[in-house]
Amino acid sequence: MTDAPRATSKTNPGRFFEDYTVGEVIRHGVPRTVGSGERALYHALYPARHALHSSDLFAQACGLGAAPLDDLLAFHVVFGKTVPDVSLNARANLGYAEGLWRRPARPGDTLRSESEVIGLKQNSNGKTGVVWVRTRGLDQNDAVVIEYVRWVMVKKRDEGSPAPETVVPALKGALAPSDLAVPPELTFADYDFSLAGEPHRLGDYQVGEIIDHVDGVTLEEAEHMMATRLWQNTSKTHFDGTMREDGKRLIYGGHVISMARALSFNGLANAQMIVGLNGGAHANPAFSGDTVRAWSEVLDTAETDRPGVGAIRLRLVATKDGSVGDLKGDDGKYLPGVLLDLDYWALMPV
Amino acid sequence: MTDAPRATSKTNPGRFFEDYTVGEVIRHGVPRTVGSGERALYHALYPARHALHSSDLFAQACGLGAAPLDDLLAFHVVFGKTVPDVSLNARANLGYAEGLWRRPARPGDTLRSESEVIGLKQNSNGKTGVVWVRTRGLDQNDAVVIEYVRWVMVKKRDEGSPAPETVVPALKGALAPSDLAVPPELTFADYDFSLAGEPHRLGDYQVGEIIDHVDGVTLEEAEHMMATRLWQNTSKTHFDGTMREDGKRLIYGGHVISMARALSFNGLANAQMIVGLNGGAHANPAFSGDTVRAWSEVLDTAETDRPGVGAIRLRLVATKDGSVGDLKGDDGKYLPGVLLDLDYWALMPV
Amino acid sequence: MTDAPRATSKTNPGRFFEDYTVGEVIRHGVPRTVGSGERALYHALYPARHALHSSDLFAQACGLGAAPLDDLLAFHVVFGKTVPDVSLNARANLGYAEGLWRRPARPGDTLRSESEVIGLKQNSNGKTGVVWVRTRGLDQNDAVVIEYVRWVMVKKRDEGSPAPETVVPALKGALAPSDLAVPPELTFADYDFSLAGEPHRLGDYQVGEIIDHVDGVTLEEAEHMMATRLWQNTSKTHFDGTMREDGKRLIYGGHVISMARALSFNGLANAQMIVGLNGGAHANPAFSGDTVRAWSEVLDTAETDRPGVGAIRLRLVATKDGSVGDLKGDDGKYLPGVLLDLDYWALMPV
């Protein structure tokens, strides 16, 4: 077919730095109804065992109706929808802040995402800029399920285009306990520690304490690709083995987050619900064959106004070398064995 | 156990060419109730993002109730049931024609399959023959969900057995727009292009236009086997690594169809529903490690009698070499990098 | 962080031999609501095709409501919950007995597990002991869904600790047909053999008959890990590729059980429900790359009091070398190509 018409360009080229304006709200495509199928896959892809997300009865005993979907499942679905509009020309995922789970996602909910551009800053090299967005995941009633701020480094389409006015949003370094959205119906007053799988309550954890979660999981291409597709994340580096000489695909950072969080059950089984994301860094890339392990550091604890419900602030670190407690070198950079450094709030019985 | 009784032959040996009679209707075994679990797996195995199959709300806004299952999911389930009766002794899958999606499959439907033998022709070598079947997928009310014609080359049990009377069915080279079963309740009158993920409507596509879908997915053994099992397709070449020296398994052609269709979202996000299959060829086998890409050619467009609903006829080509627009060599044979050449009708907002 | 606090030990170290007392009932953690997602995954991970577990309509025609979940799916969920309390320091899984499926598990059921310690015997080396437990899987109404006895060899924490009183439970070598819990509503009076996929009824099988199930499936790391995680089985040998030089993970024995049972459809399509587990041995370990095949031997047949429902006792053998009929060598040990030797009762139309 030498006379074939030239291919046209109806595919999505992604946005460049020039395409963002502070205050703009981007409505992301492809809403998704999530259900028991997604839950089962989440439990097949990660060793997730928190009882509140595993058992309808346990969730009912905690004041919730049916078991909500895993908190990170909802996060990944919301995040995935932003990729075609935010990540395609991104060079780096720079950070997260002010992540709030406002209501548990339940089977049958339909989630969609919107992102408001809240900051822009061109880099001094004139080739890239930083874009801050506040993304909101909305359910079928337009109620916010999750929101978070993310900032990414994005390529400019044209290096000669003028720099926009610099707007750097003021972001909280960490959420205060009072910022957290504890579900009003939640109670841990009749919490069954034996069914939950561990006896440790909030009072058993000390600020500064480090927990080695011991277990390791070796990553597989088929698994991380299935996970990433399930979130309808289209970033081609996760799927296309021709982009690297060794044929490996760069693993979606969220896969490591979910793997580490699930591994942290062993020692933190009662940190049932993630309600706040203070910050996070994908310290080094992960590839198939890496064996992920995790450790946590207790950063803070707090009370809430719900019966028996406390909050614990945790640093969750994923590694590929089994190290525990070491994070950065003398140069202030993450050690090469560290994959993830995440700072979050979870709810736990007091 | 040298005195073990000899193994008996209760396993299914499959049908040979002599076992088919024109006019016979074969009732295939193993009906299947499909649900949200199958949907989630479909979205984990393929980068499927068409909003009509992803969101109950989007489907409702299009006049449908809950989101129907992906059209190819229903096809694979119906097809899979025919394998024990049609494919076990097949040497080649020669073609498809007159494929019609008569009603969307929904979570909770129970699908079964029947195949009517509509043609027979012994090959001149006396060793094989061609069998044409019209397969119908039926739901719990015996309503036809899908039907299609497929023809395969099947081994004879006994080369000396007499040839049957040759019956070659008259098949349409392509379905006319008036043949298509557009769901009577469907409307694209209030279609939300931003939620669908792309702005292109039927009028934006030109006959002859070629769309490079850009993205690539590298195939994995675990993924294609999970998909093929999910359709209860039992063809041993897809699962048994001892059949080839390199241990690779021949990938079910339908896995490539679904992968290519899902990749075609990028450029054809609004080609929401597949309603007709005009023809198709599995040009070359696919194996794990191959990176599938896809391009489409617009073959025709048409109106329908439903509000805002048009039809687009597309050639969907999957490749393993990233070529775009090239299909066959000077010898008329498919180029070695081409995996699939599929001709189908989809519904799209006008 | 050279000044990091030392890691604390909130992770589960598992029980040692000294930690078991005859008569104690261990309530295992992490109840699980199972649904259509788990069912779909089961059908993606194993070539499971028994119609009773595939089609709501077929199940209804057999007197059941919706299709129950696959019997082994329920078994794996119940078994998985026992791992943190029974298997973490186990050196060997020695046997199964008196396994009874008391009621079919259905989508929406919430399963939890309890294990009663029914036997203890310290080994003569003083380093290990044998622990017998009777595990019960309970649903949301505390009704027993499954029960079975398992015994494992467990390490002692302290070799010098005194031996407990030896208690060896009296276990049945095989369940009698009258022990089986045939669902009271079950009927095969109107059984549709063509939909079931094979014509063979109980009367067609002879005691001593061996059936070669023919098909083979090559195992993949991603698949067995997804399966094992789905059952929330946390045994690290199944996930951590650093535990062996070749990076392979020891495959959960239950994965081989389910694979062999699913392969046995070809020749035993009408052995619809597993209702009894007489015994079983994981003869040799399985690893990714092994190609599993299966054969069955008919050990017994019996009537039941339900219309048209008979029982068949089968030996199910999984191999990695394709051998059929050979089980043990002259030394009485399992041949190296044998993976599994399972003895079970299933229900089949007479």
C-alpha cells in the first residue's frame, strides 16, 4: 500500500506546559463504575488484608454499610483518569500534598476526575515548567471522594514561548488531624482485634518507632501491567517493552504504593483506613524482578471525635534491597535501594 | 503401578471433518453467567476505555441502563464455547463474516452458544476440509446476543472416507448499515465528548483516513492465558508450553483483537459500540514478548435511525513491528509484521 | 539515619510447637466477603468449566439458586486464613483428612475460619512436632461451610522445652458416602448433559478406571501469585524470589489442586461438586515453567438420597512429566514427576 493516505493525528498528544492556565478546571475523560470485580483484582494483585475492606460484616460492625473499596484502589482510579491530560508530556512526578479521602468509595460508585490548575512555574532552562494541579475524584452524586495536589515537570511545546506568571501554591507540609475527614458513621467501639488479625492499638505505637514489615514480593510484568490498566492509566512507559533495551517496563509508582501498603498489614493490621496523604516521593524506579519490602515509621498519633477511632501518621518506605530505617545518604538524596517514601494518615482503634 | 488399568478415553477427541453435516445445530456446553468480575478482568487485561462500557452513568445518558459488557468480551465468551466442538482438530481459522451484535450483554446475563453447520467443502488433498458454521450466542431468554459465521479447516479422521456434497454458503463481503442491530433505546443526542475522552465525531472522519493509535503493549504469557481461560477457550496450544521448543504458547487470536481494539481508543474513543464484524484474518501468530500496536483505516460511514447515532466502518490492523498503513506485500500475502486485519462496524456520535 | 530507632517487632512471628494446646480454638483473622469478582478470577486462573459453578441457570435447574462459588475457591479462602496462625513456622504440610463441604458458598457470603487443635506429637529429634487442627470455615450466620483436618510439622521455639502429652486423633482413612453433606435442595433429575459438556454419567465409570485428562498448562509466576494472594495466603515462600537462587517461588500446593481439578473437566465434566476430601499429599514442589497435567482413578461410586445424584470417589493426580497411572516407585515414595495425589468425593448424575 504505497499509496496509503498519511496517518492523521486524532490521537491525544497530551498537554504541554503552555497549555495550562491557573484556575482552569480540566474535566478528565472515561468515568468508571467500580465494583466487586475491581476489589477482587486488588486483592489478587496486592497482599491486601485490612479487614475493613475485606469483609462486609467487619465493616458493618464499624458502622459502615458494606465494605468500602480499598482506599488506594479509589486513589488509583481517580489518578489514572488524569494521566492523558497531565502526565503524557511530564518528565517527572515531583510530589503530592494535601491528599484527603473524603468518603469511602463503595462497589457501584461511578468515579470521574477533575483537576484544577493551581500553580505554574517555568524552569530556568526554558524547556520545562512545573504544573500544580488539585485533582478531585467525584462520585455519581458529584460528591468528592478523594482530592489531592500533585505537581509534575512538563515539557514546553516551544522553548521560545513566553513564561507564564509564576504562581506557587501554598501547600501544607502535612495535614493536621483536624483536616482529616473521618466518616461520621465510623466507630471502633466494638472493634474485634482477633478478626482484624493483630492486637496492636494506637496506644501501642510510639512516635519514632520503626516497624519492619518483613515480607517481600517479587514484581512481575503481568501483574503491574494488569494493575495499571485496571486504573485506566495509559502512560506508555508502563506497557511498551520496546522503550528500554532490556525489554522491561517502568512500573507505575502507584503499584509500589499499593504493594508497600499491603505489606504493611504485618505490623499495622489495624491501620484500617487511609484518610490523608501528606506527601510522597517515588525515590527510584521499580522494575520486574525487584523484590519489594516495606518498613514504616510512626510520625504522629492523634485522637478523633469518633468512638474509639484514633489517627496515626506513618512514613511508609518501600525498598528493593531489604534495608530498614535508612532513607537518604549524606548527600540528602534517596539511597538507591529506596523505591518509595510516603507520608500518610490512617485511622486505627485507640 | 505397572499393573495400572489402561487409561480410558472419556476425554473429548474433538470433531473431525466427517462429523459435520450441513443443517446440524451443535449445542455447545458450559453456559456462563457473566458479571462485574469479568468486566473488571477485561479492563485489567486490555487498556479498554470506551466510556459506554466503563461507566453506568455514561451508559444511562446514552439511553442504556447499566453499562453493557464490552462487545468483544461477549464475543469471546460465545466463541470460547465453540472451541471443544469446532476447533480441536482445526488446522486453521480461515475467516469470519456476518458478525452481528444483536443486543448488548449485561452483567448477570447467562450466555450459551449454538453453531449451525452451513457449509462443507473437502479439500483437494483429501486430508482436510472446510467447515462453515453460523454461531449464535444466546442469553437466559434464548434471545440472540451475537451471531457470526466462521470457517475453519478441519482434519479428516480417515483420508479414505468419501467427500460430502460441497456446500459453500453465500456470505456478504460486508454488512450493509441496514443490517446492523442498533439498540432501539440508544441515543447520542446528549453525548458528553469530554467525559468520553475525545472530541472527534463521525463527521470528523474521512473515508480512507488512517489513524495511527501510537501506543504499544508488550504481550505476556500470564495475561493471554488468563484472558483465554476466562473465555473458557480450551485450545491447548494457548496453554501448553511443551508444544514449542521455545516454551512459548500460541496466543489466542481474540487476545490480539481485544488488545488492538482497546489501543484504538486513542483516536477512536467515540467508536463506542461494535455492532458488526464484516471479516477478519489472523495474519500472523502472536507470542509473548511481541509488542502490539494498532492502526485503523476508515472504510465507510453511515447514518442510523437513532438520535445522533452514526456508524463507522473500520479496518483495524494490529502489528508487531509498529508499521502503519502497510498490510500486504506484492505477493498479496500479509506482511510478516501484521498480526490482525479486522473489518468492523461501530456506532459513533454524528 | 544512623540514629534510627531499632525496628520493633509488631509483625506476626507465627506460632511455634509450644504455642499449641489440644482443645484450643484459634480464631483466624481477616474475614472475607467473596463475590462475582473472585469467581471471575478463579475462571481466569484455572480452566474451570463445571457448569454448576459457571451458570446461574444451570445451577437453578439443579435445584440451587444462583451458581455457587467453585468448591475449591471456598476451600482456599478458608485455608488461607489459617496460614498466619498455623503455617508460618511449619516445615511440612503432612496431610489432610475428613474434609467436608457442608454448604455451597455463594457470592456475597462472608467467610472466616477457626481451627481447633486436635492433636500434638513431638518428634523424636526434639526440634519439631506434629500439630493436628480441624479447621472450620464459617459464613455470616456462623454456619459451617467447610471443615477439614490438616496436620503439619512445626518447629519448636526452644529445643529444650518439655514435650506435651502426645495426642494423636483418630481420623477416617476415607469418608463414607453417608458422611457426605449433599445439599438438600440438589437434584440432577433434569440434568442437561449437552450443556454440561459431556455425556458420561456415574454408571459409565468403572472402579479402577483411569482417565487421562490430556491437556497441559504451563505455570507462570504471575498467575500462582495472584491466586495465592486472592486467598490471602501470606506464606512468604510463594512471593519472595530472593529465597531461592533461581528466583523462582515455591508454588502454593492449592494452586496445583485447582489446576488439576479444572483440567479433570475433560473426562469428568459431570463430577460437578466436590463434597468430600479423604486425603491428599503434595508429592513434589511445583515451580513456574512446570507444565501440569492430570489423571484420575475411579476409587468408588455410591448413591445418595437426592434425585439423580450419585457420588464418585476419585484419586486426582497432577504431574509435571505427563505420566499417567504411575504414582510411587518401588521404594514407596512418590515418583519425581508427581506433584499431587488427592482423594476426594464429588457428586455426579447417576
